[in-house]
Amino acid sequence: MKELTIYTDGACSGNPGPGGWGALLMYGEHRKEISGAEANTTNNRMEIEAVIQALELLKEPCEVKLYSDSAYVVNCFKQGWYRNWQKNGWKNSKNQPVENQDLWKRLLALMDKHKVEYIKVKGHSDNPYNNRCDELARAAIVDMTK
């Protein structure tokens, strides 16, 4: 399996409001930046969408170290939230429908294909890759709202 590193970030101008996502994929000397936006969304949706879009670009199963400043995304996998959601018919611990389950289901399908290790990074700090993803996400919002 190819090994690569991915950084992702999501942003929202208002929550909900216009949102953007950005990702940086790194394989050896190769770098690829991607981004996108939605008119009416939430920060959490954009955080998940960034991961989905990055993993969907991979043409074959890969081993991925995925860095995100989203505790929502990282904890879902580190703490296994999705297992309980699936077991409980996509209900959370309060017996309410899991938010963003459409995106979680898309992401889980990608997780069946790739081996992904989720790593939490501190947002808006000294990590240049995370900062670049934030710039991409915010620029996507600006471009969409022009």
C-alpha cells in the first residue's frame, strides 16, 4: 500500500452559513491542494467533507496519516463513536438521529477501502500544513460568495 499524509480543515462564515473545506495531500515529493465550498452548511459538515474529498481522490487503497484540527472528526474514529451509531441504528447516546450521518456514511465507506490513522493537531497554531488547509477553506468561501 502506498503511504501518504493528508491534512484537512473546514471553515464556516456563520454556523450555519457559507462554508468551505481544504485539503493537502502529500505523497513523497508530490503535493496536491484541493478545496470547495457550500452556500449553507456547518463547520462540522465542512470538516467531514474535507476528509471525504481527499480520500475520494485516491485511486487505489492507501495507508493514510490524516491530520485534522477537528475533534469531531478525530474522536469519531479514535473513540469509535461510529460503531455505536451503527449498532444503534444511527442514533446517538441521547437516542436522537446522528447529525451529518449522510457524510459519516460516505466516509465510513471510504474507510473500508483505506487504512487511515486520524491524528489531532491544534488548529490556528504553528502547523503550516493545517494553516494552509484553513487558508484554502476560507478562500473557497470567499470565491463562492463573490
